[in-house]
Amino acid sequence: METFALKGYLFIMIFYTGADIFSLLFGKLAEANIAVYCRHDTDTFTALAVKELDKSLRRKKITQKEYEFKKNSFIFTDNLTDLSDCNIIIETISENLEEKRHILAELDKITDKTCLITSNTSTLNLSLLFNGISNPERCMGLHFFYPVKLSEYAEINLLSETTENSIKKAKQLMADCGKKVILFSGKYNMYLNQILNAAVCTAIYIKENNQISVEETDKLLSDCFSFGGIFGILDSIGLKLIANSSDCFSIERISSISSYGKSVMNNWIASGCPTEPNCFLDFMKENDKSSFSAVDKDYVNASMIASILNEMINAAEECDCNFADLTNAVQDIIGLSDTPSNYKKKYGLANLRAALSDLYEKSGFEFFMPSPENLWCKYYTAGR
């Protein structure tokens, strides 16, 4: 793989994912210089980074020589021109198209035309986002998932102009950070976020259709997910970001369930639920008055798993990606507790498809429309 000089760059307005991305790059890239632009509190963030370095030195995780280098390898600045020598940009501000376009345009003016320009956007149209940027062949989406240090995969989302050389640079950066990558383009850009949103909205549908609480829904679905529950993912990301992300989805079948989920989430927001991360579960515990009804746990789990497996079949038939990579990435990002073939073995093909057909008949959502049985057999054979 081609190598390149990594000066590094992380642009943030101290958004929670942005801070985690800095921590990942700072910890993994031993020889990188990282410039961090933020509009305020530069001294505070500098002190926090030095404090972490001091802790690593005391615990003998790094040598004195490494400590001295790392201490001088980064800068938090409120002066955008300090980033003029950077050769990689990772933009991570909040999901506002005009704000992102403005800052990327300013960076385009001061950086070299070979500088790789990427955005951590999880929802926005990349053609609109990078419109007007010179040399768009060096632009792409580079989406990290939360929690940044624990998730195994990152998405590389491509423009039609993105060149293979730019992709190689992004892949090398992610490999150096210990991340596996999966590439998407066109309407499948941000696909992992789209299927994650669909899984959350499916859980919302199961909750609402069975008239059970968020807490009970997570308990019922505990066999599906290896950590935190599906509503725990919603809680960690934040209600507003999950609800609004569906506005930019390009896959119509996913939009069918996501639009439904958004309407329910907007009702929760209207009832006073905070939209920030790590607030949803506490609010629902106090305010969700849904009763604890008797629900068939195996049926509920089969319904959730069937919807996810069915969607991956649809994606595999339409987009150009390796199916093994796709299933591994989805399992990592959604937190599935087992492999697709084992789910098929556990619940049985007939039961999975029956649960899916029932969801489709009751809801009418295209997302639940079962794929042909032969495709299920094609993709979910033993060991896959």
C-alpha cells in the first residue's frame, strides 16, 4: 500500500464524537502531528490531553522519549490558518449542512490541493456537502461509530469523483488507527447508519405495536444484542440525531420504517424528552407508562433478527460490497450477539420469514417485505 507523510488533522467544535476521534488518533498515531481547531477553550483541551499523557507516562505505557514527542505533536487552536500545512482533514462538527460547507470552503482556501478532505457526517448528502470544493477527487465521507475506541469498523463513503489514490490514503489512516473499513457509494453512502437507524425504528415499532415499555422491549430483545440493548444505542447517540437522520436517507425501503420511527421519536421530544446523548433512557424510565404485557420473547427476537438479515440480503443484491465484510460490519455496529447463520439455525428459516411476513402484513412498511426464500438460502448458508 502507498505510504504518505501523516501530519494529521482533526477539526472539531468539541462535539462529543469529535473529541473521541481526537483521542483515538492521538493514541494510535505515534508519529503524527495533529492540529485541532476549536472555537473556544483551547487551553482547557490542551491541559486535558497533557494530563492523559502524564498518566500514560506514570503507568509506563509510553517512554520519556515518546512522551516528549507526543507533548509537542499536537495543538488546539482557534486560528484556522494554523491548519494550512495539514494533509488530512477530518471534519466532525454537528450535522448542519451550511455550517459544514462553510468551514470546508474555508479550509479549501488555505490547505494544499492534495490535502485529503473528509467529513464524519452520518446523514448528509456528500455531493451537496462538498459542492464547490476544488479537486473533489480527494473528498469523501469518513464516518466513525460511537463508541469510537470500541467499534471495530468505520465507513468510507465515496463521491463519484473520489479517486483510488484518495481511498488508499483513507484506508491506511484507518488501518493505523486499528479500524477495519467498508466502502459505500451512491444511495448506499452511510449505509451502516441507515441500517442502524432501521433497527432502532424496528424496536420502536415492536414497542408501540405490543404496547410495552422501552425497558421491557430492551429486555425482550436482549438475546439479539451483545451490549446495552438497542435503545441503549439510541440513548448514546441522542434522540434528535437519530430522529433527524432519516431525512437524508436515500434507500426508500429503509425510509419507510425510519419515517415511522421519527414520528414516534418526535412525539417523545414533544413530551419533554431531552434530545442530548445519555438522556433518553432516564427520561423513559420515569415517564414511559406503557404496561408490561405478556409478549412472546422468541417471536419478538425472531422479528428483529429477520428484519436485519432481510435488509442485508437487499443490500447485497444491490450494492457492490463483500457480503462477509457487510455482515461483520453490521454485527459490529448494531451489536448483534451472534452470526447470521447461527440466528438462522436458532430460529429456523421458516420462523424468521413468518415473523417478517407478519410484520409486513401488519405495518405495510416496505422494509419488512421478505426477500425471496432462495436469496435467504444463498446468503445464510452454514458458516456465513
